[in-house]
Amino acid sequence: MRVLVTGAAGFLGSHLCDRLLAQGYRVVGMDNFLTGNSANLAHLRSHPDFQLVLHDVTNFIELEGPLDAVLHFASPASPVDYLEHPIPTLKVGSLGTHKALGLAKAKGARFLLASTSEVYGDPLVHPQPESYWGNVNPVGPRGVYDEAKRFAEALTMAYHRYHGLDTRIVRIFNTYGPRMRPNDGRVVSNFIVQALHGEPLTVYGDGSQTRSFCYVDDLVTGIVLLFERGDADPTNLGNPHEFTVRELAALVLKLTGSRSEIVERPLPVDDPRVRQPDIGRVRETLGWEPKVGLEEGLRRTIDYFRRLTAA
């Protein structure tokens, strides 16, 4: 099968390209490098089954030859990125999704949308099942990402219902691992980089807000399973084990051996107080659940950032 991965140079997109190639797919990676990193794909340049295309998916996508699937991962995905690029974030979620769906329709290809747990906003239901419609502030600063993904889901379902397109929607919860950018503003990379540099670990609020952290290898396994054997209904993927941000900070300090202190800063606007996936649906339909615990995943991620810092 020949598949297109948009956002291929990103953290998740690049890991997905690796996995698909390892499983025998021919992969076309597409990116405009707004937030993607070419180093994430450097090891694939000479791979006989990989092709890299420089393109902004908010413009018409033309790809010669047959195509079996489109996996749409293009989008800024960290708060630092989508607050710096609010309009491109809205455009890639709306126009980019429309162009990617149009390509899938023209090629008779399966379509998978990378959505997000942010569609649940600051949730009033905990943990969050797929049936929950969310609590999103559409005009807040985070709304550019949340609403872009919610629109992308609606558009994907419209193509599924109206055009009969074979579609998947994955709602991705907090994910971490190698290839995260050191300055991307996500809590795991923030804490690890600060700890390795001996800087204070920045906790927003009192650190009692919770997150559920899934190691990237587990997530990619779930994405490929959903792509190959799933159905059209939105599906949560994430690790259901919940930790406070302060617990995460303490674990990073322990694993790095850092003596950094923990400092508190004001909580960002609309920052979710809790985040935990209900993965009952994917457990039941695909038999998936994460295998890498937080401590083991953090060790691997810390090793990656140590090498990055030493390079």
C-alpha cells in the first residue's frame, strides 16, 4: 500500500512514517516545516520506499500515481506553536483537512484524521469518553487549536456520510518521547530540559492539574491498529494512568538526578484542570492498551534529550 502522511516531519508524524515503513508500506511524507523538523526524517532520505514532498496542505494537493490512504497529521500541536501561529493553525485544521479529504476522495483512499483530546476542552466529565461533547471556549486563545480540530472532525464525518469515504478519527491524549522539540512548551519536554540544564522546573498553577502521559511507541501502535482495523467513530488513544503535574516534576527530578527547584507561575487561560482518556472503546474493539509505564518512558526520553544536549 502507498500512503500519504501529512505533517511527516513532526514528532508524531515522523514516528508514524517509521512504523508504516517497518510494516511494509510505501510512504509519501508531506510537510511545510512550519513546526516540523527535517532532522526527524533525515534517516529516511535514502529509504527506497520513502518520498518527501515539501508542500503546505492548505493549498491544493496533487500527487501522481495511486494512493491507498491519507493520514492527516499536519498541524501545530503544542501551545507555544499554536499561540504563535493561530491563523495557520485554524487554516490547516479547516482548509488543510478539506484538501486532504479531497485527495482521499479523488484517489479512493482511506482517510485518518489526527484529532486531539483538546476537543474536550476543560472537561466537566472525567475521565473523558468519546461520547462527551466537551467544554471548549471558542474565543479563548486555545480555541484556535481546539476548534480547528473539532471542525476537522465534523468535516471528516461529513465526507464519510455524504461521500461514503472510509474514514478514521483518532483523539490523541498527551504523548511524549524522543523527537519532541526542547522548546515546544509541552510539560514533559519542559521539565526534562529544565532539569538537565539545572534550571527551575516551571509549574503553572499549584501543579494539582492532572495529565495522562502515553509513550510515543504505544500511541503509534494504536494509530496503526485503528488505521488498519478500526471504524469511522472517533476513538481515544492515550494512557489512562493519571498524574498531577507536580508528581511528574518530582519524577523527572528523580530520574535526572537534578537538584533543580520547582517554581510556580500563573495558570494559562483555559488550561484544562484534568485530562484522562476513557479507553474502553479501543480496548474492546481493537484490544489495544499502552504497555510502557511513565518511569520507563521518561528514562528513554531523558536519554534522548541528554544526547541532543551533548550533540
